[in-house]
Amino acid sequence: MKKIILSLLFILAVLGGFVLYVFSTTGYFRDIEASNSFGPVHQTISLPGVEDIALARADSLLVLSVDDRAARRDGKEGLHGLYLVDLRDENFTSVSLTDEIDFPFFPHGISMYQLDSAKYALMAINHVNGKHTVESFILEGKKLTHLKTIKGTLLISPNDLVMMNAEAFYYSNDHGYTSKLGVFAENYLGVKASNVGYFDGTSFRIVAEDIAYANGIQYDFEKNLLYVASPRGFLVRVFEVLLTGDLNLIEDIDVATGVDNIELDESGKIWIGCHPNLMTFSAYAAGKKEIAPSEVITIEYQKGEVAKIESVWVDSGETMSASTVAVPFGDYLFIGNVMDQKALVLKK
């Protein structure tokens, strides 16, 4: 009997330690206090699940990746596709780019690469019934033309991508495992099984591994640095891009929040939409909580120097839940999310 009691106590201690570990490493105990050093909400853009945003800075255009995940989670038909916002019109009216697409298209991460004046190559990760592809487009003026579908077995669980030219791109697989047990281990134990892949225009290969939930990914052409968000690790991984396309890890930046999509402003400053409490976000995404907190941080990074990190906007979820991306343009900051019903526009 004594052995049984000791065994039960041991099991309870292990379970208690597991629960404490999960909660402490996902931001559950963090106090979320609203703050805003950028400026007030100027207006909203009434589109659901604007998970990623790409900026064509030279032509003052935004492309929004839209998917009403809340509706689909509940078995309903929801809005989905790519939308364009002309930033020269301060009404920030959105128009659909993909109404005429004749295949199922539920975009996630997107990226653009300028080819000419008002002409861009655009790629979007597409998730349909558990299968993953990258869709390649040309955006010319305000017209989007589909070019091809890119498939590969190394598109395991693609989340975001960044184009290096019209054909090549890096992308993040947010999970390395596909089994329920493996995904559970990655989500809750923080197992580092996700990775970064590279498509050179012809074939795929994995170029970085051992990442805890690889998410947003961005390339700084001036510094030759690739940034990869690891929300489960509460850090941003910084890689040097080699001539071969391989990556050399420089360092990890500890950011103390669940980083998502990564954007750069004209000076090279990093802007990231974040989930400060991953447990609450998980419950929100499953429909068990009505709101989840949001955060936007900036990082000023130079190789060999301590990064300067600033939290510029924090919200409990009352204004907008589950922020994923923050794109600055002039006096404005555009903030998207996983499955809220609107995107925010802040103004200095």
C-alpha cells in the first residue's frame, strides 16, 4: 500500500511539474496591461482573419491574406482570399483580388517581390483539406494573375514564406511532426521539431532545424539576415544567408512573447505581431474563449550588439484579439490577426 501511495504521489508530482512548465513557458502568468506608444485606432478594415499582410511600399499597396477561420472551425462558409488596399486613398477600402480564382484557396503566409514599376511576383501558402501548396501569382497594377501551383513533400506544415526573387523562397514549417502525439509534444512540451525550408525555383530542401514552432519569416536584403519567429520559444532566430542558400545561425533574440509574422520598415527595424499568452490564444482559437490578448513589438538589431526591444502596443483582446502581423507605413500601423472580424489601423 505504501508503494502504491508513493507511486501515485510521484505521478502527481510529474503531472504537476508538466502543467507548471507548460503554463510558465507559454506566458500564462504574464499580466496583460494595455499600452500604446504608437497612436490611437484610426479605423478598422472589416475583413475576418487578416493573418498576414504584404506591403508594396514603392506603389503604396497592401495585400491582405484573409481567411475566416472562426467560421470554418464552426463548419460554416467564410470569406477567404487576397484583398488589396490602395494606401493613396486614406479610406483604406479593400477590394478582392481572387474572386475569379477557380480552385480552393485559403491563404496563410504571403510574400511579394518587386519585378518592375507596379509589377510584383506574389506567393501565398494555401491550405486545403490538410494539404499544403504554394500558389504563385503576378500582381500588375491592381490585377492578380495565377501562374502556377508549387507542391512538395517538404511542405510539411507551412506557415509563412519570404521571396528571395521571382522563383526562390524560404518558408517555415510550424510543425515537424504530423501525428497527434508529435504535434502535442511540439505545442505543449516545446519540442523543437519544426524547421525552415528553401525552394530554389526547382526543388525543396530543409536548411534549418530544431526550432520550437517556426512561424513568421523575413529577409533583410541590406543586412543579408533571415529572421525566423519561434513563438513557442519566445524568441527570434537570426540566420546569415550563405551563397549556397544554406543558413548559418548567428544568435537567438529572447523577446518574452509569442512572436508571429515579421515585417521590416524602411530603416530595417523589425515589427512583429505577437501572442503574449499562448495558452489563452490556444483556447481562443478552439472557440473556448471569446478573446485573446494582442501585442506588437519592435526590434532594433545589429549583428554583435544587444537588440533593443520595445513593446509598442498591448491589448487584452477587447480591441482586437490574437494579433499576428504589424505593418508600418508613414503615419499608420496596420495590424492583422488570426480570426478576429477586423484589422486595425493605428495612426500616429
